[in-house]
Amino acid sequence: MHETLEPSKRSSARRVSLALFIVNVIGTIIYVVAASHSWAIPQERGLHSTTGEPFIWALFVVPILAAFTVLNLLWGAYICFSRRWRNGYFWLMSAGVWLIAVWIDFAHH
């Protein structure tokens, strides 16, 4: 199906999706930097982790993940209810960027 919106509304919707994608990329960078506080020191690999390490990780990371989860769920709901499927490409790319960020984080634990 073709979108029945006039070109200016289509382009503004794409700009909003692009802006949200860029916000997600910035959010993943903030996530990786915040999560790096609890990464294992290379010289200590193989040793038992300290007791507080998971708490440090959660203190820095959980608020970021919660905020972006809510943002992306609202964005996805908007795409579904407005049926602007082409804007969903940015949403899916954001999911991919978040998966890469989480992979980077867990590769360092």
C-alpha cells in the first residue's frame, strides 16, 4: 500500500524516525561507556568477580535501558498504529544497534 500522506508529512515523519535513530545510537554509546565501569580488568581475567560488580553494572545501566526501552516501545507502537511501515526500518536498525552494544558489554564481563 502507498502512504496517502502528503510529501511534507511523509518527510517530517521520516525526519522524526531518523532523529530517534540518532538518539538511539547516542544512547548505545552512553550505555557502553556506563557499562564499562563494571568490565573485568584484563589482568584479572579468570579470577572470581568481586561481590559488588553486578550492582555497579545495574546502577549505571538499568536506568539507561529502562528509558530507551520505553522510548522504543512507544516509537514501535506509533509505527504500528499509524501504519508507517517504512519508518519501521529505522526502528529495526535501532534494535540492531542495541544488540551490538549489549554484545560488546557482555563480551567484556
